[in-house]
Amino acid sequence: MITGGHVMQAVGFDENGGPEVLRSVAVPAPQAGPGEVLVRVAYAGVNYAEVQHRLGDFGPPDLLDIPGMEASGHVAALGEGVSGFVVGDPVAAYLPDGGGYAEFAVAPARFVFSLRTPMGEIDLRTAGGAALVLPTAYGILAEAVRLRPGDTVLIHAAAGGVGSVAAQIARALGAGAVYGTVGNDDKAVYAKRFGYDAVFQRDGFPDAVRDTTGGRGVDVVLDPIGGPTRIASLEVLAPFGRIAVYGEAARHPDLNLPVLPLWKHNRALTGYNIGDVSRRAPDLLRAHALAALELVASGAVRIDVTDVLPLAAAAQAHERMQAGRNQGKTLLRT
């Protein structure tokens, strides 16, 4: 049990900027309020959304912001009204308000997931990169694009944390073929581990997709990149194809797209934002997370943790991710 006045180590920032604004701090540990669970963090996942947070894409920090939207660890305390957990349980947690880069973090109970599943127990290291990545990939495929058995899928950023699990989840949900795009040859070699039928260089991918599909194109595109990649993706959609937008990694200005070409070419554009789902459809987010965790526990989906760094090295993890040098999932260890 954590009591008032307990001090913990964390990494945060009090101004927007490059990776160097992240600094180690000693701060009071949070307390579990009504409907919340306090987690003693073992591992925190590093995500591009946290890079954007630091850069200021979501606004300036509120005094000291502690990033981190997913973590694994053990239940340390339960807030009023919380049941279904006991102190010491191993869990993964989605943290809609951040706070994962710390020794302790608080999460809404509905976004805390037991690692003891009907299919077996998931280890803490794997789970450190699960609670944001898994429901995002599952939600995009199951809800945003309504993947149907036999659909062909193209996944941009195929070697990233979401891309590497999205390829496997697409297979589990019945995709007929899964293609990916990456930024360099090393990432192409890496991405092929996850069951892609083919992986293309992002530069020039439209011709490669058309050649591979005999000119038909693909039914579904997952795009966290934006800008010219997004525009080019429209051109490779098969009739009634769908693009799911779920990020702006290239940080281009927003597109102004005409609607008439969507109508005339039977195309659809949709979006997925886990923060919005957590606010307006939290039960759906929980259902997606639980379904995806079962796929991990069964062995159908693998989260590939490629690097584990100490919490104090968060800036190093951010530098790699911002430069596009990351593959798979990077974790911070408390």
C-alpha cells in the first residue's frame, strides 16, 4: 500500500522541445482515487504519441508533465469502488492521461487488464508494450476499417510497434494478404518477421502495390504517416477500399481533400484515435484490449520488444524514435 507523502522517481518535462527537455525528477507518488488502480510500474512502453506530446503537438506542459501511455506492473492499491483486482496482481494499463514514465502510475480501472488470461499468463516485459499498441491495432482493423475475411491490407510504418502487431492481428481476423511499407532496407528485413506477404519501400509504394495486386489495389490501408503518403494511399484503393488515419508521424500540415473523388472512385476515409475512444466508448476500448491480449496469450500475436532501457534513458529512446531509427517496441524499465 502506498501512503501519502511517498516520493517516487519519474521522467518528465516542463517545456516543449527536443529529447533533452526530458529529465529525471523525484515527485510525490500518485494516489488511487475512486474507480482507479495504482500500479507499481515494471515497464513503460515508448510511443510516438509521447514524442508528439514532448514536441508540443498537444499543447504546452502543465507545470511538469510525465509522459507514458502504457505500462505493466503490479497492482499497488485500489481506489474506492474498484473490484476484480487484489494488491500484487500482474497487470497492463492504458494511461489516457499519461504518467507511465514513473515508478507508480494511476489508471482508470476499466483500462487495467489482468495478465492472467484464460489462454495463459502474459509476462510483464511483453505487457509493457501492450496496453496502447494492442487496442489501437485491433480497434483500427475491427472498427475503423471493418476488416472482412479475405480483405487485402496495406500497413504503413510496418516495422513499428503498431504496424508489427497490426499485421498479425489482420491475419487473425481473416485478412487475405498483408503488405507493408517502410523507410529503409533494414526495416524491410525486420518487418518480414511478422507475416507480411511483401514489404515495400515507402517511396514509390503505389507502383509496387499495383504491380503486386495486378492493378486491383488493396481493400484497406493503415496510415499513421500523413502528408504525401496519405494522398498516394488513396490511389491504391480497390473499389470500396478504406483508409484508416491514426497518426501524423511525418508532422505535415493537415490535408485539404476534395470529397468528390471519394464518391467517384468508391473510396472511404476513416479515423482512429484511442484518446477519443477512451472518453466516448471506454467499454469498447476495453473489449478491444481484452480480445487482443487473448491473441497474445494464445501465441497468435507476438509483441516484439527490441530494446529495454532504464527509465533515466527516456531521452535516448525518444531520440531514436523521432529520428525514425526504432524497430518493434522499446520499453523503459523502472
